[in-house]
Amino acid sequence: MSISKVEKGYFGQFGGSFVPEELQEVLNYLEEQFEKYKNDPEFIEEYNYYLKEYIGRENPLTFAKNLTGKVGGAKIYLKREDLNHTGAHKINNAIGQILLAKRMGANRIIAETGAGQHGVATATACAIFGIDCTIYMGKVDTERQALNVFRMELLGAKVVAVDKGQGRLKDAVDEAFSDLVQNYKTTFYLLGSAVGPHPFPTMVKHFQSIISEESKRQILEKEGKLPAAVVACAGGGSNAIGSFAHYIDTPEVRLIGVEPAEAPSLTKGVPAVIHGFKCLTLLDEEGNPSPTYSIAAGLDYPGIGPEHSYLKETGRAEYYTITGDEALEAFQELSKIEGIIPALESSHAVAQAMKLAKELNKDDTIIVNLSGRGDKDVEQVFHMLKKDEDVLKG
């Protein structure tokens, strides 16, 4: 099968499109339609309607007073994507893409999901518009995120448990792209993260940039100045690139991505092609994507968005790792002293912000993107903590 390499959609050396020629034609058409509609007044009006009336935007930028007081140092603000309908940032992109798919005449939607939040958001969007929906999810993830599987099915989606490979997010993406190659004439792939061949990373950033558009305006209203840093977790990179977007050209604002220590694609990855695009990727000795594991299913990916790879290579953004234990501690800390239960993914960003705040002055501010709420993780955390208690007792 011949592969077409397209010289566009690059961020430095990263990005591009490395896909079968017939699929490249589909992606070219997708790009054409995206460019046509993203600035179309009617499209923007409809998207803004759903942002406000359905998703519930704009969401607050909440001063975490108790956490700030306990940690010391800079003020910590939480961008409350957890308050969106469906409980995470994923719905911002799902609604944007479903409106595009509707205009393109798609009668079937497919998607991949790790933690299940993108799957739920996609199933929700398909339910609104009555479009057939199939979600690919790693078998391991269906087991640890069983509640989200039920939510997707309740919303009318077909959930396909992928047991190939590790049965995790990478394998779900593999299956989704395989489906698209076979059914591209009738199917729209609603990709959830800022990964994949061009134009997917650019599309996802566009629809997620509402996060930083709002937070920039909100922090100026509250503090009269820009934040010292913006902190977000990074798996594939959608919430992080959305959190960074409107600050990228403002060098005095530090951009800090946080990935799991168990899947450090940005801190230990090398340039390689995965899922039709080039990015920093964790490879094994044979040059294949390495097996990964994180307690947060949404961060369990051996690659990262191409723009994040570029931001890392150029030094515009900083990337750090947080262990599962550190994230679990932050999960409990925010719950106990702020009354906000964060997603395990978001807990990685909270943990890093707690470290960073101590290094900064009291006049400084940090914005943490609270990308999702932790309802989906409560049962998993319960069993993890119970297991730790049993070990201590035993």
C-alpha cells in the first residue's frame, strides 16, 4: 500500500500526514471543509449556541483559596472544564466536529477513547443530531472505566472493546483508523486528541482554544495581569494545547505540560511516525511504540500531539512528569480541601502546580486546567486505596 507524505500541517519537523493515498484524499477534503466552515458566520453562530446553551460555557476560573493557603506561594486558579456538560473538556471539540460532520453529510461517526470522556462526548454529540456512533476503546480501559462504557451505550453508541496489543488507547486509535480506511466514503472520524495526520491536530486545537480564550480574559478581570504559568496534563495533548493556545505568543507566560512518569513521551520520546503523523514517541528496542501504563487512562499513550513536540523542541513549553502516587495524592488533596474531585488526568496537573506554587511569589498566579471531573475515577481510586490499606494491614 503506497503512502502519501503531505508537506503541510507541520510544526517544525513534527506533524504532517503519512497515510494511504485513498485516505489522503479524504483528509484533503476534510481540511478543505474545515477551512471553509471555521470562519463561516453561520457555523460560528451555531457552535457558539451549543457552547453556551448545551455545554454551559463560559465556565468559571475558580480561585483555589484553600489549596493556595496550604501550599503557599503563588495563587492557584482552576479553569473549570470539569463543569462542562459530560464532565470534561472533550465536549468542546466533539460539538465542533459534529457540526462539521453534519455539513459534510456524514451518516456515521467513529471515535477512539481512553478514559472514556471523549467517547461520552462523541456519543452525546451523536445523540443530539441522530447520527450512528461507534466508539473504539481498549479492553483494559473498558474494564477500569466501566461506568463510562455504560454511559456511552446509554447514549446510543456501540462500544467496541479492542483486545489487540495492550488493549489500551493506542490500540483503540489503531482500530479507529483501520475502520476509517475501510469506510471513509460514509464515515467521519471524530478524533478526540490533538494527534493524528493533518488536519486533525489543527482542528482539535481550534475547537479547544476556547479554554485559553476564556481563561486569558478571566485572569485579566480577576488579577489585572497575565498568569506566571498555565499548567495542564498531557496525554495526546488536547486539553493542554487548548489551555496554551492564546498564550503561545506571550513568552512571559510559562506553558507547562504534565505527563505521567509511566508514559513520558515528551521527556523521553524520540521523533517517529505514529498513527499517520510525526511526534516525540516512546519506542522499544525494535523501534515500535512502547507499551505504556498510567493510572489515568486518558494519559496512557506512547506519543503526543505534534505541536507539543514542537513546543518542547523549541523550548517554548516545559514538560514534567508526575508519578501515579503523586497524582493520587493530589486527587485526594483537592477533594478534601476544595470540595472538587478532579479526574486522575487533571490530578497530574494539580500535583505539578502544587510544586510550582512554592517556587513562585505570592503576587504570581498559576492557572491549572482542570480538564475533567473525577466521577469516572472514584471507583478505581476506591479500590486502589483499599488495596494500599490491605497491604499496610497485612
